[in-house]
Amino acid sequence: MKAKESAFVGSGEARGLVSGAAGVVAFSLTLVATRAAEPAFGALTVGAGRAVLAAGLAAALLRRRGLPLRPPDGRGATIVIAATVVVGFPLLTSWALADVPVAHAAVVVGLAPAATAGFAVVLAGERPTPPYWAALGVGLAAVLAFAAVQGAGRPRLADLLVLAAVALVGLGYAAGGVLSRRFDGAAVICWALLAALPVTVPLTAIGLTVHPPRQVTAGAAAGLGYVSVVSMFLGFVVWYRGLALGGVARVGRLQLAQPVLTLIWAALLLGEPLTPLGVGTAVIVIASVVLGRRAPLRPHQPDGVPRRA
């Protein structure tokens, strides 16, 4: 019986890591797509409008599944998710990317695993062991060293915006991972998108008024479409599923690879330089993810709590 239970837990954890990795790949293009869309649509429209477009998909999915447009319970967590990952992070990063390159923002966003792990301790009741923190620390040290060497001179408002966005996304990821233990991850992000509409719709209207779309290229339209459909919807479906199955802290650690992937996308799609320093950082970060994968965690509450949607 114990052997079967252990095999089930291991299988669930593996599925969680695969799902979480898919989410990381999806999110790794978010900053690049945001930068592509911002000149044509404006930061406010890109930051808030993506959630409005994604909310339409969310309502359609909930209707198709016969689920309510609001969660039967857990509404407080839904509001937290809406405020952080639906409204806060997109807006702050959109404003920041008007002043800093994608590569610079990407290395700061590399701090997101630490924020997610910290909130996982508070919200998810997970207790990472010292080897876990050591593995995470190696990756974060590499990210911080990269940012320090690359240097942007004195601190700018854009840096503070990205740091605030990192704190918000860590809280939103942890809250979503906890709620996804009770409800399907797709339903969780759908409810958050719909809950945010009273904020995102007016902000989008203001954005369109202040900065009407202009010189909309195929790349700009594709960027807005990507952040709306993938970054704001599909990516969260697989990401929250991964956090629920594999644990918030363990799967959240996969985010260490996200800034590396973003640097590569920025070089390929935006022509931003991929320096030897960036490649070296990539090697260290990926190695820390591989090694940290084996670090044990002490969950406060067993996984596998039945989901109700």
C-alpha cells in the first residue's frame, strides 16, 4: 500500500514538474512580447488590455465546462491572484519596459523564485530544507551577479517597478498554487481574470484614449495576442496545475530558468545582444535547477487534496 502511494505521489510530482516547465516556457516570452506590443498600443493598454481579452476566453471556458463565473469559495485568494498576476505584474512590467531593455528586466525577474518560495512558506505551509535554499541561492546569486556586472548605473524607477512586480508575482503564484489544490488550475485563473474586470476594463479604456493604437505592425499585434492568450491564460492553466501537483516551492524553483530563456528570446526576436556573460549565467542557472531538483521538501499538508471543479 505504501509503495503504491509513493508511486502515485512521485507520478503526480513528475506531472507537476512537466506542467510547470510548460508554464515557464510560456512565460519566458512575456517580456519580449510586451516590448513588441508596447510602442503600438501603449503600456497601459498592453498591461491591462491583455487581461480583458483573456477574460473573454475565461468566460467561454467556464461556460463550456458548466462552471460558475465566480468560485464557490476561496474568493479572497481569487482577489489576491487578480490583484497580483492579472493586474499588478503586467502593468508594472509594461511600464518598466518602456525604459529598460528586456534583458535587464529579465535578470531582475529572475528573483521571482525566491519570492514564490517565501510566500509558499507563508501560504502553502511548505517547509523547504537547507539543500533547497542552497540550490536556490546558487541560481539567484548568478542572476544577481549578472545584473550587477551588466549594471544600469544608479537605480531607476524601472528597476523599482520590476522589483515590485516580482514581489506581486511571487504572492500571486503561491496563492494560485494553494487554490489550485482545491480547484482545477484553469478555473482558478479564469475566476481571477473575471474578478479583475472592474479594474482592467476602465484601465484599458483609459489606455486606448491616452495612447490610441498607432503604426500597428504584425509583430506588435502578435505581441499583444501572445500576452493575452498565452501569458495571461494558457500559461497560467498549466502553471497553476504544476504548482498544485508538484508543490509551490519545488515547481516554483523552475522559474530560475525563465530569465535565461527570456535572454535567448530577446536575442533571437528583438536583436538584443547575447553576451558571454549571459551565456555563462545561463549555464549556472540551469545547473542549479538540475541540482536543486533533488533537494527534499517537507510539505506541511499532503498533496492530492481533492479538487472540486
